[in-house]
Amino acid sequence: MACTRTKRNRSSRNAGLFCQTEAGSGALTMAAAFQDFQRSESDRLNEMKGHLEIALLEKHFLQEELRKLREETNVEKMKEELERERGKRLDLELRMNEVLKSSLEDSPPQPARKPPSPTPAANGKDGDKDKPPQGETLYLRAWRWLYDRVGVYIEDFRFVPEENTVEAEEPLSAKRLTENMRRLKRGARPVTNFMRNLSALSNWHSVYTSAISFIIYMNAAWHGWAIPMFLFLAILRLSLNYLIAKGWRIQWSIVPDITDPIEPSKDDLTVSEKFQLVLDVAQKAQNLFGKMADVLEKIKNLFMWVQPEITQKLYISLWVAFLSSCILPFKLVGFMIGLYAGIKFFIIDFLFKSCPKLRDKYDTPHIDWNNLPTDPQLKERTNATMSRRIQPVVARGSLATVPCGVNLDGDSARIHSTKKGAFHEIFNVSENERPLPVCENGWRCCLINRDRKMPTDYIRNGMLYVTENYLCFESSSSKSASSKKNKVIKLVDITDIQKYKVLSVLPGSGMGISIATPSTQKPLVFGAMIHRDEAFEAIFTQYMKIITTSRPPSGSPEL
């Protein structure tokens, strides 16, 4: 019995110790889980935020598809078109009745016929009176014949008020946008091939072809046959196109044709892949429209005396050309223009393209065109002038107005506010690195890293700064200084900087900046920037400054 009691006491003690151990381990597990939950709470919120942004984009595309389907099956629109056609038919009927009435009013009235009299004598006399004259019958027949032949053409000259019809805009579609870009590329291919051939002629890509073309053109210009020669070349080109359309294989080009690679079918794409496709196509369209806008703005500023010294040269040249055309014979003027055009195209342009330094010094049209400003450049000049005027006033201000939590850079006397610590500690750079005056408070934007797949890594919100040597992005979701979510890019490592437009529904009309580096497969996009042009000019100016200063001089010997 004693042994049994001893065993029971030992078993009860072991059970108590086991329960205490289990309770302790369970408390530790719960505490660790609670800590992990607190730590990952902000990460979960950021992840949910990324999912929400992607869901909003998907919702935008789905709404566009739904609107497109509703427009295709719109019954009300068909009813309106039917009512419009009915109105047109009634209008035509009224016009026909008016024409018939006017023709009857213009013709003389016919006399009423009397009933025949019983007596033959009276019958003969009255019958002669009832018959219309022979001239009136011929007049009616002539009028009807003339109206049948000419009335249709007269109706074509009737003035009708023009109807203001509004064309229905096609909704946004990734497939349609890509197809339109391909159509534009295919449609512009003949023009681009023609320009490539002209450039090859001017660059003497084929010496024999350029020499023969130069001799033929100069001979034609000397004898005054330049215009007939161009007309003959146009007829020859149309004749070759006719033979090609009939199935002949005729290929002649100074430079070899470049065939575009066949892209795979993009029908079975997910929403994210469609979104990426739209971004790529929108980037190409943005760059194309940007180049076209630069050309148009330069032409406008040239004629609006924005750069007076350049417009003055054009003004004097036009006066000289006008007076020459009034004084000199037309044949001599044509000969001089044709001779100068041939020498300029075949000789002068070849020398300028082969010797860039010679072109930068003596090619006046090229120099003037590059010096012509665009509208963003004019705006940047105006802002720089205003900042230079305001800067002395700010420098005379009292330093006692500096608020708490603000650091003053002693070297440049600039004020920079810090949010989570010193600037060099946040981005792990040297203490001399400070944001430029144009971005002391930073530019609010979102970083789109297309190399990442997770939503929290794909899109990040934060502030963008540019220093003398770095481009720094501070993520708003970073918990402390020197977080891994912050991004630091050396300006020297940047390979390409372009303006980019993500999506118009985002803040700042979706304007952004695309930055390409060797460490990323796809360029980084800083999108949703309200002050995109200002940021682009500041980053690009500092980038060019760094590149020019870091590049060794051409005459220095290599070690």
C-alpha cells in the first residue's frame, strides 16, 4: 500500500510538472505570435493597399469592357437612328411636294372642258374652243422634259443646313491600342524607308549609287530639268508599285530592309499582363507624341520671335529670297536653288555628318534648331529667373524662424526638413549629400518596380529626392532609417531617362519618369507625380552635369 501511494504521489507530481511546462510553453508561443502579429500588421496593411490598387486598375479595365459591350447592344441608339431616318424620309416627301407645286404654279392653267352640245354645228364650234392652243401644249411638254432631265441636278444645289454629328468615342482597350500602334508603324514604313534611302544617299552608303545620283542630278539642275526629273521618278515609282501589286518581285533599296520580328499572339493575357502591355504601348506613344510636340513647339517659337536672334536670320533670308525672285529671272533663281540643294545634300551634309565638330561650328541651321526652346524649356527658364529674384530676399531672412526638427546645412545655407532622421542616415550616403534646392521637400510619387511580382514590392508610395550624385526614394511604408524599402540610385549608373505616363486616373494625370539602370531588367517608373516636368528637368540636368564631369577629356592619355 505504501508503495502504491508513493507511486501515485510521484505520478501526480509529474503530471503537475508537465502541465506547468505545457502552460509555460503555450504562453511563450502566444506571446511570440502576438509579437509577430504586431510586427506584420503594417506589412499586411501595405499588402492590402497594394492589392487594392491592383483591384482598382482591374476595375477600371472591366468597366471599360462593360461600357463597350453596352454600346454595342444599345437599343436606344438604334431607335434614335430609326427616328432620324424617318424624319429624313418625311423631309424628302415634303420637298418633292413643294417642287411639284412650284412646277404646277409656273405652268399656265388648263381651260375647263365643256360638255358636248347636241347640234353638230354647235358641237364643231365648241370643240374648237375647248382644245388648248398648240403652243401651250408644246410648252408643257418642253417644261416636263426639261424638269425630268435637269431637275435632279438642280436639287443638288439646294442649300441644306449641316447636321452636327458627334462621333462616338471608342473606349480604352489594350488590344485596340496595340493594334493601332502596329497600324501606325506599318503605315509609316514607306515614309521611313524613303527617308532612310535619302539618308543613305547623302551619307554615301553606296559610293557608286551616290556618285551616279549626284552626276545625274547636277546635270539635270544645270540644264533646268530638275522638276521633270522628279516627276519622272514619281511616275517610275508608281509603275514599280503597279508591277509589285500584280505579283512581281521587285526589291530595290540602297540600304537593306529591316523586317520586324513576328510577335506571339497576345489574346490569352491576364489583367496584369494587359495592364503591362498598355504601359509599354503608352510609353511608345508618349515618346512619339513628345518628339512631335517638340518639333511643333520649336516651329511655333521660331515664328513668334521667342528667340529673336534666330528669327531675325529667318526674317532676313526671306527678304533676300523675295527680292531675288522679283529682280532675277525665274530660270536663274531655279538654277541657283537646284545647284545649292545638290551641293548641300551630297557634299556639305556628308562632311557635317562625318565631322561632328565641324557641324557644331559651321552648320547654322542645325545650331539654330537645337537652340530653339520648347514650351517646357521656356517655363523652366521663367521659373529659374523667378527663383534667382526671390533667392536674395530669402537669404536676408532671419535664421530665428527655423522650426524645430529642421537641419541647416552650413556649407550652402539651405534648410532641409527630416522626417525619420538625418538624410544621410536614411539613405546610407555621405553627410555631404543633401537634396537640391528644387526638391528640398521632395516630390510625392509612387515607385513601380516591374521586376517584382508581389504587390507590396511592385508599387510603393513615397518621396523622391535628387542630390548631387544620387537619386533617392524614401518609401512611406519604411519603419525606420536605412530601410530596405528605400531606393538609392547613382546618377552615374543611369543609362536612360524618359518621361512616362502610367495611367490618367492616377494623381498628376499619371505623369511619371522612367529610369533605366544596368541592375534592372525593366526601367523603374516613378509615377503619379504632380510636378513631373519640374522633377524631370532637375534630374536630367544633374545627370548631364555628372556625366560631363565624370567623363575624362578627349585629349587625356589613357592609363
